[in-house]
Amino acid sequence: MAILSALKGLRHKYRYFAYLLTILMLLSEMVSSCGVSLAMLGGLAKQDCNDPSDTGEYCWSEATKAAVVAAYFYGNWLQIIPTTLAKRTGFTITTRVIALVDGIIQLTFPYCIQISIPLTLVLQALRGMCGGIFFTSSMEFTRKWGIGSECKTFISFVGIACQLGNGLGPFLAGLVSTHVGWRYFFYINGLSYLIVLVLMVIFVPDCPQHAWAMSETEKALFEEKQKVLIRSVSENRAEDAPKSITSKIKDILSRVYVISFCIFAFMDVFQLVTLIAVTPFFMHDILDASTEFISYTNLFGGLATVACTLVCIMTLPWLDKRYPWFWVRLCFMTIPQIIRTVLYIGIAYISNKWAVAVMVIANLTTWGTIFSGSIVTVNYEIDPKKAPITLAVINGVGQLCGFIVPLLRAAITNVEKHLPLYKERWQQFYCLTAITSTLAMMAILLGMQLRPDEWKKHHSLLAEETVKKEVKGFVNLAIEAEPTRGESIVMENKAALY
């Protein structure tokens, strides 16, 4: 009976299924973007062209390897282009077209590598530019399909998808490349794009109320949400007046908190790309770790990050009830950066691969706290309507590091691998990464000091919370007056209670 009751309840949770498909699309993108380094170690590229026993397929210089990894992030910082296009034509249609293009590129990528390196770099950059839409479209989907406090949970799952992809991508790339062949990593990713795309076309319309499989009860929830939004807009008509995309971007860039987050994201992505795209080469060259060992390190790092994010999902509402919103978010953005500074220095100077693996996993875990508790959550809470464009700008600036880090690493460590100086150059690189962690924390503290008035929840979210509190109060009073009708009173006000 309990199972049947749960299944009946799922009839009114269609939005969860729709959101799952959106998250799967983002997960596929993150897996494909984070697996190239391990594909190189697993057979795509030779690690030593002078070694006859090296089974790698292509003889690439360190600069070429860095360029192939960096090209994706070079395109990703231009994600404001597809995001702006999506704002004009609609996120649903834009995301579907880009998913189709991305899937085709993935399936044909191994053949493009055979043709020429320049073509490979162009396609990597194109994938990066297009791939940015999946992150911002998740924000838009949250705004449309989330109801009340669910939006915060939906946002956290955006972080989970990114973090799981960061771990799953290198793991799958390393495992598949080692045991089956590096080409199959790209084939699997391409097919996953196309499968999820077909499911989204069938089940996820642009407007939630148009979902053919959604129950009437759930549609009533969205109608109630629409009423709250209309009321909020009418009360703040001047702020929500229609603007062009250019005006919106100028307005966004005029806000100090956005500039602070741009600097924060730049430093944060520097650290993330170091862990995902660069550290595998460090562990392979300096610690003599196998591709499989590195793959499992990234997998456990991704899983630990997901676990940390789930803890944040459960902890944030509890903390918000007991402490000021401002101070909770400040702690989530600064304390992990202090921990990361120490971990990077440890990675640089400890020569045991198991200890380094533990520190990499711990570092990725702190990134989950930063992501779920600050970058995505705070930007949505400050201004949910502008969140897709704001996050596209912030993430675009952050992704500049995506192509700077691999090239910088190649330049700093550009010495013979057998020389002691090679390890010293790696240590210098990780000390530089530790400094970026400190700078990220300082950027947020400075932004909060300059414009504390910008760091507050948006009026539309406060309106939804107020309505929900009012309805809960009414329901409690009604139940006290008529205890025998408790269940029916709750059902009558179910739409507003969400």
C-alpha cells in the first residue's frame, strides 16, 4: 500500500521527471568536457614519442596537448553568445538545436582528429561555446519549472550534475580508453546526447502547463505560481520593465556583486581546471600513477562532491531559519577557499600518490560547497529572472581560465621530464593555484564591503515565501477549528502550499 501511495504521489511530480532530463543533458556535457585529458593518457596521445613501447596513437607535443584541452574552454567563455540567442528565440528550441550539433560533433570527433589538429581545435572550441547553454538553460528551467522552495533544491542539483560530471568524465574516459579504446568514449557521449534530446522533445515543452502527461493538480500549482509572479511584477513594474539583451548585460555588469563573482569565478575555475584537466598529468609524470588510478581518484572526487552538495541542500534551509542569509552565504564562499589553499600546497610537496589522491578528493569536495552554496544559489536568490544571463557572464569570465591554465602549465613545466627542475616547476604551478584560492575569497569580501545593499534576496522570492507562510497559517487555524477536516483542508490549499 505504501508503494502504491508513493506511485500515486509521483503523478503530481511530473516536473521532477522533466527536470531530471534537463540535468542529464548537463551531466552529458560535463562528462564530455572533462574526459579529454584522461583519453590522452589512455591511448589518444603518446606520453613519450621516443619510447617504442608507448602505445599512444598520436605523437603530440605538450603544447598541442594543452591546446586541445584548452580549446574547449576557449569556446566556453563565449557562452554568452548562445545564451543571448536563447533569450531571443527561447531556451527550449536553442538547447535542442545545440544538443543535436553537440551530439554529432562527439560522434565524428575521432575522425576529425585524423584529418587535422586545426579542425580538432575548432570543433573543441565550438563544442565549448555551445556547451555553455546547458548550464544557463538549467537556470531558466529552474525558474519556469520550480515551485516555491523547490527552486533552491533544483539549483543544487545543477551543482550535483556539474560535480558528478567532473568526476565521471575522467573516470569513464580513463576506463573506456584503457580497456576498450579512446574512440568509444566519444561515441558513448554522442549517443547519450541524442537519446536525452529525443526524450526532451517528447516530454519537456517550453511551458510546464503544456506537458501532455502532467496531472491537472500539478498544472494548478503552476497557475498559482503564475499569479504570485504577476503580483510581484505589478508591484515592481519599473524594475521588471522589458529591456534589450544589451541593456540587460550593461545593467548586470554595473552591479558590484556581479563583478565580485566574475573575479571569484575566474579564480575558482583556475583551481577546478587544475584539478580536472592538469592534475592527471602531474600524477602520471611525477607520482607515476596509472591511468586507472587517476580515473578512480576523479570518480571518488566527483562522488564526494555530490555527497557534500546533498549535505548543503539539507543544511541550507536549516541554517537560513536560524542565521541571517548574508552570513550563511558568506561562510559558504570563504571558508572552503581557506581549506583549498592548504590542500594545493600539500599536493605540490607531498610525493605519495595515495596522499595526493586524498587531497584531490578533499579539494573537489570543497568545490561542491562553494558551487552549491554560493555561485549558483546566491545569483539565483539575488535576481532569479536575470540569473541565466548573469551566470552566463560570470561563468564565461570564469572559463577564460579554462584555456589559460593548460597553456600556462605547459609553459611553466616546459623542461625535460627526467630533470629535477621538472618537479620544481610543478610545485611552482600549484603554489600559484593556492594564491588564486586566496584571491577568490578576497574578491567576495571586497564586493560585500563595497555594496552590502546588493546582497539580499529578490522580492519575487520573498513574495512566494510570504504567500506560503500566510497559507500555512490559514491552514493551521482551519485545522484547529475543524480537526476532523484536517486532511481535506490541506488538499484544498495544496497548490498554494507548494
